[in-house]
Amino acid sequence: MSDAMTQLPESTSYLIVGAGVHGMSTAWHLAMELGIGADIVLLDKTQPGAGATGIACGCVRNFYMTEPLHALIRESVDVWNYDPVLLGFQQVGYISCGEENQISEYEKIHKSQNAVGYSSDVYVGQEARDFLSSVWPDFKHHSIDVAIHEKLSGYAGTSQAVAGLAELCRRHEVNIVSGVEVTGYDVQGGQVRAVETTAGTITAEVVILCMGAWIPHHWQMLGKPMTLDVGYQDGSFVEDKDMWTYWRLEEGEVYFDGPYYTADNLNPPVLHIELMNTPLVDPVTGKELDDNVYVYWKNGTERMERPGIQGGGLPKKIGPIASVEPYGHANDEYQADPDFADYFTAAMGMFMNRFEGIRPGFKERRNGGIGAFTPDNIPVIDWVLPNVYMIADSNHGFKMTGIGKLVARDLAGSQPVDGLAAFRFDRFANGTAYGSGTTHSPWV
């Protein structure tokens, strides 16, 4: 991957730190807003897509209880469809399944999605089971009582998406500089006067931070607090809550020569099953592996050299401190739990006849990644100093290419950006944080 610039300039109008999905999308869209990218430097300490973006499962979905996310992902799908071939987007849809106790939540999500133009259907009771069987004739329903079908969702190949976003940046003359790490910030009078790097010092009128799991380190370098008091919309209040909490992902692949198609011989939607009151039981051994089910899967993409399925389960909480380096598969602390392969393949067999006994096909390889979550597990997209803008995606990242589109408009001041108001930092202090102070779910 060739870069537009090999040396760090002494100054720039916009310095974007982190060339993952948010950094590249912001740089590309900002260049379009400005008419040219010559005043934009996109900096990464390794190369574009070297962090979470490059190892993501690649799902693009809108199944969230936090309603402001629905419009944000609607913007993101528009970005994916800007050039779906270049970006590797496959709009196969997304289906989520739940139990009776989740029906009201599904109906609320369905209503909110459609209100922002994100087309989805919801099915309840026998209609839900009939719908699932119409897509996958061998589907085993167990306690499923509700399903939602997001028609605009799908997935993308991560390497293809990274290459595509980098190409769009280059087409608009964004200066991409790889192999340069930020080592500090010269903060004077509450603003960043200069950014210190391994290649020298650069001044910028505006600095945009888009570093995923590295955000907490940069937050600390800026002198920002690592704990804060958080007020939630449900009236709860938590003192001295960690500003950042790391979670470790549980994902992997299984070889399957199937092929894995729908009843209509099509590439199936991404499937997500969350059953809070149904134990996960291996249909081959009869062993109960967990007292609930949380699993998702789709056809495998770039990390599979032959046909297979890619997916994962519920991430595992690490805490406020994590070993970020080395990132990804090289870090021993990031690897999926030893029993993840049993869990994932048992879930596949539990819900589809075609997958019974698939455990020997699990692809044994190093896996894993971590993400830094905000106090309410929802992105923070805001100015954190008068000239420093932060995109902290709370590990919702890969799918949300629309964040860069809206941030570019916000930075350029070309038009009001109502879609970002819900993600401002001041929600923690003014009692409008999302979820509940007692929730254990990393995604709400």
C-alpha cells in the first residue's frame, strides 16, 4: 500500500491520528467537504487498518436498543453503498432472534429503525419461527419467539474495506503517513499547540483522534480524567466510574463445505441469536455449556482459504487497564477462551441441523482483539479540547463508516449535524448517559 506522503510535514490544517475506519472515513469525507485533501494529514503508527479495523468480523448491523445509533448506522449504510464493490460490502441483511421477554424491545427497535428509513420487519411468535424456517429450512427454533430482519444490513471484507477507504483518501489527495507514532501533546492554554511524534513535531489547527483501543492512552496524555461521575437516563448515578473499560472479543471461523445458503440458494443474512433463559447445549454430546445463548455468524470472508463460517460470542470484560501492545493476534492476552471453539460450534449445531458435529472443522489459529468502551458503552463523538476532536467508538467501529461523514460536516461547518448531538461528552455530567449504571452488557 503506497502512501501519498513519506515525510511528516511541519504543519497542517487537519491532523487525523489513527487510520482505521473512522480516520480514513473522516479524511475522505473531509477532503470532499473542503474540495481537496491537501490540508489533511492522516497519521498511523503502523499502516491503515492495522488495529481493530483490520481484524474485525465485518458485520454491518443496526440492532441496538440505543435509538440514536439507528440514524447513525443509516448514514453508514449510505457510505458503504457509495461504492460497495470497492469497499467489499455485501448487503445480505441481518436477522436477530430473541425470546418472549425481548418482544417489546424488538418492537421498539423495529419502530425506531423504520422511523429513520432503515427498513426492517419484525416477526412474533409462530410468525417468527415460520420466517426463520423460510430462510433456513433446517433451523431449530428452541425458545425463539421474536425475530427482526434488517434488510439494509450485511457485512464487508475487512482487507477490502481498508484498501477501498485508503484508495478513496488518495483519490482526494489526503496525505497518508504510515509508521509515525504520536508520543505526546504540547498543551498550552487548554489547546494543543503541537503534536510530538517519532518523526518530529507537527502543528495543526485541528487534531482528530480516531485510535480505537489506543484512545485511553491519548486521553491520558492530554491530561483528561480517567474516572468521572456518570448520571444515567434511568436516574441512576455512579461516582468515580472508569472513563475507559477494555473488553476482549471472542471470534473465530469454522470450515464448512456446505455450502451455506438460504432456501433460495442465496448468501444468508448475518444471524444473531440471544436467548437469556435458554441454556446452550451441545446437540452431539448433550453437555450444557452455558445457561444462556449469545452467538452470531455469517459466511466466512478473507481469513478463510476455503469455504466456512465466521462469527463469535459475547465479549469478555478485562477492566480499565489492558496490554494494548502488541495489538491483535500477536498478543497472548487477546486470545479467545479455550472453550470458545466448543461453545461456538455447539451453538451452530444447536440451531441448524447442517452444523451438527462441526466441531472438528473449527479453524485453530490465533485470534482476538480488544476494544476500549466508554462509561455507557456508547460512542463519544465530540470536541474534547477547543481544537481536539475525538471519535471514541466504544468498539462499535467497523460498521460505522457514517461517523466520518458526519464528523467531516461538523468540522467543515458546511451544515448542521443533528445526528451527532446524542454522542456528546457532556451527557455523563448532565444525567443523560445511556443504559443503566448496573448493566453488564457491553453493547446497548
